[in-house]
Amino acid sequence: MSQAADPMVIFTRTFDFLTWLVPMTNHFPRAQRFTVTQRLLDAALDLREHMEIANLRKGQARLRLTAHPGAHPRPVAEGIPFLGFILYPDRRRLKRRKGIHFRQRFIARVRQYQAGEISLDDLTASVRGWINHVRHANTKGLRKAMLRSIIITPPQEVRHDRR
């Protein structure tokens, strides 16, 4: 490994640590999930933030880095995008475009069901898959609003006139 690449290892390792840590906190006992988990995630995200700021203060020329537009360190309070969610210190939210995409897809699937192109089981599986994904964020109100707003009627059977 060259000397220019050595300082980058810490960034890779902390990112790997965060991608491992965030899902693991979902498995903590319920009694500790909101106290210990919150402090642990705050400390880990603060570490990453401080490392980014220190790296920028040392200078990008030292590490031969080029920053992409918009790729600057931000406070953790602004949220960190991760797997379709935005992680904040006190909550997890679904990205807006993910909610819009599901709504459009859900409406299309309901129309397919009403036209008889897919079964009710296929429609149900699609909705349950989305619910299981977004339940890892603070989306209870979003899920209720999303599913309450669309009325699903059974498919219209084709009637033949008997003349």
C-alpha cells in the first residue's frame, strides 16, 4: 500500500463501521434502544464528522483529494443519506423521492389489479414489501396516509350481452 493511500484507510473503515452499526442498533433490547443506541450512534456519527472536518483543515492537496460538488462535511443534524433513508440524530426519515416513487408505483399496481392483470396476492405482496422496508424509519403517519388515500375496488368482470 502506498503512503498516499494510507490516510484513506481510516475513512473507509469508519464508513464500514457505520454501515455495520446502524442496522445492528435495531437488534438492541427495547429498553436500551432509545438511550444507549442514541448515544452510540451520535458518538459514531460525530467521529465521522470530526474526521471529515480535520481532513479538510489539513488540506486536500496533502492527500491529493478532489472534492465533488456538494461533497463537503455537513453537521449530523442535516441528516445522512443511507439506503433510501435520511438518518438524523433523533429519527430516521424516508427520502421524499422514495415516497413519491412508491405512490406512483402503487397507483399503477392498483390499476393493474382493477384491470385483472395481476392478482390481489401480487398487489398485497408489493405493499407489504414496501411497508417492511419503510417501517425501519419514523413513517407510521406516512404509511397510514399513503394507504388510506387510495381506494382499491375489485376488478370489473367483462359482461357479455345475451341477445
